[in-house]
Amino acid sequence: MSGGGLIRVDVPLGDRSYPVLVGDGARHELAGVLPAGAVRAAVVTQPGIGIEVDPGIEHQRFEMGDGEEAKSLATVEDLCRAFARWGLTRADVVIAVGGGVVTDTAGFAAASYHRGVAVVHVATTLLAQVDAAIGGKTGVNLPEGKNLVGAFWQPAAVLCDTAVLATMPPRERRCGLGEVAKYHFLDRTVPFDDLDLPEKVAACVRIKADVVAADEREGGRRALLNYGHTLAHALETAGGYDLRHGEAVAIGLVFAAELAHALGRIDADRVAEHRRVVAGYDLPVALPPGLEPAELVPLFARDKKAIGGVTFILDGPDGIEAVREVPSDAVDAAFARMR
């Protein structure tokens, strides 16, 4: 535990290690986690966030647009030019206040401006707290796919204030629960069903921190954090189905379980467990009506972890692992079970 009842989880990366503070009121610790010597702070957020922070040094607010369409190279250029006009230097700090769209975009802007300015994330959504703000992956979308341009740029600290989650719309909260559901299967020893919300967030952070420490740049093990994301990213790229990221991940988790079952890697009980966990968070377990696999399969190859062909992250007797060269009949069988 940290001061004030906060839970502290460290991401161990040698001299680039950093703390993640989780719990009610975590955002008020901002001044204490800024890099030493920072004189100015560029606070990047969105108009509708409504969360005020006090970094304790001279600062200015920079707003970016809402939605995935704002997660673009154009936004990164706008932010960097605004930083330059204000006079931000490499010795200063960028503070991203918002959900994953903000932390991904502001983090990439920080990584790019002056070839790297420190960044601190104040994560205001459940999705950002358990996933997007942790681990140093930053980036923006292209019309051809999600997160295709970016950089690995670790933050100086991450603040996960669980008090702000009470104001989230129910659907936005469920979006974060899609990622929480993923962590149920990445570490079977964690009793997620018995944890309160701050403990659940901290557990997710610990799992991700361990993976990031072992494989910071996604050369192998870190790809396991994409469990459920092969289909999820295809659903999001296909568009037009009114799915949020966490909802797409939830569907992707069930699909991955059905695919693993079709390959004989897991039994029917394990598939049922996936469906129980996902449904228990009030998340979808089936494909949107009218969506055909023929629209989605070509999009699998655009997934960021596709190296030399499509790679699926699947459950099995040894846990979650990467599986290549999956036969098309198994994919077809899994899709048939998703109706």
C-alpha cells in the first residue's frame, strides 16, 4: 500500500521503473510523481473529461478532440505545434488526463516532441487504468487500421484514481470491464471475483507490469496481452457495428476460446468459463447480427502482432500462448459457434 490507502504497483524497468498509484484520490498525488526538475507541464485532455489536476508547477491545458477519429497523426501534429508555441522544452513534462485515446495520443506526442519529453498519465477511465495507460505503448490510428503508428515510451508515473470511475456512463464502464475480463485468463491464480474495484485494478496492473518487465517491446510474451484482440481489432476496423473497444474484446475472448476448443487445446468447460466471465460483466458473447466472417478474416493480417502471417493468442494446457498457422476450418468452426 502507498500513502493515504492507495495501492502502489511498480513497473520494474531498471532505471526507467515507475510507480502506478491506484485508489480513490490518486490524482491528487500528481505533484509528487513529476520528474525532478520539471518547470512546466502541458496538460493534455479532452473537453468532456471534467477532471481537474494540479501539477504544482506552471502548466497550460491543451485540448484534443473526442473519439477514435481524434487519435490521429493530425492530432499529434496539432499538439506538438501547440507545445512549441508555448515553449515546452525537453526538460518539462506532458500530463495526459483522460482515457486511452488521450494517453495513447498524448503519449505519442510526448515521445515525438524534441525526440522525447517525460509523460505522466492520469487515467480517468477503467479501460485506461487497467490497460491503455500502463506499459508505455503509445500510438495513433490510420484509416487502414488501429494503432499502426506509434512508439514505446514509458511514463514517469501513472495515477489510477478509482473515485472518478463512479461518474462514468455504464457503457463506458463495461468497456473497461472487457479488458478486466481478459486478465481473468492471463493469471488464473488471482481471485478476481473476490476483489473490490481498486484491488481489481491493481491486480490487472500487476499482471501487465510483470509482462512488460519481461518483454517491454513485444518481442514475445507481451503479445499475450492481446488475448481476445485479434477479432476485436478486426471488428473495430470493420466499423459500423456500434462496438466499443471493451465490447469488441469481450467478443474476441469468446471467439478465442471457441477457436482453442476447435483446435483441441481446451475443453468445453473452459469455453463455458470464458462465456461466464464475459457475461458476468454484462458484455456481449456473440457476433453482431448480420456480420459475416468473410468481412473479418482479411483484417486479421493487419493486427499489430501479425509477423509472417496471422498469429492467434489462444488458451491451452500451458495457459495463454501465441499460436501460428491455424487451419481455416478451425476458424470457420469457431465463427459458427459465435452466432
